[in-house]
Amino acid sequence: MKIIKHIQPKNRSRLPSLLVAAAVLALNTIPAWAQSTTFSSTDLKTGISNSLAVIMMFGFVLGISCVIYGGFAIRRGDVDQGKMSIIGGAIIAAAPAVIFAFFKIFGLDSNSAVGVGTF
């Protein structure tokens, strides 16, 4: 006669790992109390402006690469895909200038954190 053993999964407590995570989180927030309590909106605007500038640079490079890919697609004979890639790349690369132009048109450029040059 064969004896069948039922294998049951071990129940491990998650409490130690949760306590470690809570302790790490609590210890990481202590240096934040030593920071200055003054808040400057100029610092925030500068940070947002720099972040948007980095995003716009990546978008411009991506747009240019899409236009180049479209040219290669047309050369291969895939004209429809090439045209769509060129149009999409031009839209992606020109988006920051178009948005800044809308800011200028509607008079929001004094509060704008976006800049692509002088118009």
C-alpha cells in the first residue's frame, strides 16, 4: 500500500520584511526635516523649465530620426510608411516651437516655463 503525503506550502510571515521597509522609510525621512522650510516658486519654475528643455531635446532628436527613417523607407520602396514617418517626425520635432508660438499668441509667454528662442 502506498502512503500519499500532502505537501502543504509553508506559511511565512511578511511582518519582518514590512518592518524593515517601514524602518528604512522612516530613517530616510529624517534628513528631510533638516532642510530649509522656505519655498521659492522661482526654483520650482526653473526646475520645470530645465526638465521641459531636456524633454524637448529628446523629442527633437527623435523627430529628426523619424524623418531620416522616412527617407530610408521611401528609398526602400515603402512610400506610404515613409511619408507617414516624415510627417510624424516633423510634428514631433516642431512641437516645442508650435507650443511656444501658441503661448506668444495668447499672451502667456510671461508666465511660460517653456522657451525655444526668440520669435
